[in-house]
Amino acid sequence: MNTELEVSEIFSSISGEGPSIGTPAIFLRLSKCNFSCKWKVNNKIQTCDTLYAKEDGEILTINKVAQRILYARPGSTTPMLIISGGEPTLQYKGIIDLLSIIPRTQVGIETNGSLPTKSKQLNTAFIYEFNHYVVSPKPQTPIENIKFFSRHLNRVYFKFVYDGNSETWEFIRSTIMKMEVIKRNHIYLMSAGCTYEELHDLDLKTVELCKQYGFNFSPRLQSYLYGKKRGV
């Protein structure tokens, strides 16, 4: 196939967030994003921890991407593949082609839930390409998409970023209430921040919300271990 993907990085690590946390994985981080996310933590503006992925990446054929995924594997194992960004669904056609040629394994995706939106059939088919379809809603994410994804909670998980502010909590609460189906064990709360110092105190507040409402807590394991280092 001549399909291409714009790639930010490919690396082997341990999944640090959400339903696959602690799992060995190959990460395929794609370039470009349609959102510019910011949070305010302790009066300090926090931006996306993968802001670099909004920039131009390396244009690769899906055959070359498949080769690099193969080379990134530790030994002869076939760990989970996690596709992230940026916003990976901006390149969903290339992702579908890639998944058709790589050895099938556990596959997860991290998305803001904004795309694809052209048809319910396309959304449903795309969701079922993955074992874990993790949607991290932002205020820009269309509510009709939230409702749609909530009807597929056998594959879809929701992961919200909490910055300690009442406005953010109101967004999280109201978004959950607009879901057509709510399974609290498919909802994760995660603190905003990129380092241990930024995360620790806020994590205590996030955990209390999880305890109160029955949501899952997700640390940012990669941030605790490596800070802002790339490729980890």
C-alpha cells in the first residue's frame, strides 16, 4: 500500500495512563492536532504534555511504519500497540490501512473524540478496530460524539483531565451527564501536569473525586517517572 502517515515518534515503553496502565506497549505517536488544550494549575498555565506532536512529523508509508513498529519490539514479544498524538484520528484512513497489515495484537488509541464524524457507520467500524478506544473529551469535543461513544462502552473508555478548578469539574460533570450510557468503571479522572511536583498535590484532590463518584483514578505514570522527557 502507498498510504502514508505523518509520524512524530515510535517507541517502546510502559503504558502510563488509563485502562492499559502498566502494560508493555509500542507507542505510535502521530503528528498534528485540531485542539490547543490548556489548563490552569496553581495559577500557572499548563499546556498539552505532547505539544511537540502538533508540529510537522516524518511522512512515512504504512509499510515503513509497520517495519519501525516491528523493530521497536523488545525481543520476540508482541506487546500492545497504542496509537496516540497529537490527534491520531485526523489520519484515521492511514490507521485503518496500517492495522490491516501489521500482526494483530492488542491495540489501543488515545483521542479527543472529535473525529471521525462523517457517519455513524464509519465511527462504529473504526471503534471496533481497537481493544481500548480511549476518549479524552475537551470542551471542543462535539456532544453528539460523546453520546455516540457512550453507546459503545464495551470498547470505549472516557478519560478526563482535572486541573483542580471548579469550571473544569463542571465541564466533566456536565459531559458525563450528557452521555446516553454511563458506566462509572469506564470513566477515568487524571490530573493535569507533567512532573511529580505539578501532579502530587492535585492527585490527592483527583483521588477524592474518584472516591466520591465511583470513577477510576489514573495517574500519569510516565510523568512521575520521566517528567517531560520524550520517547518514554
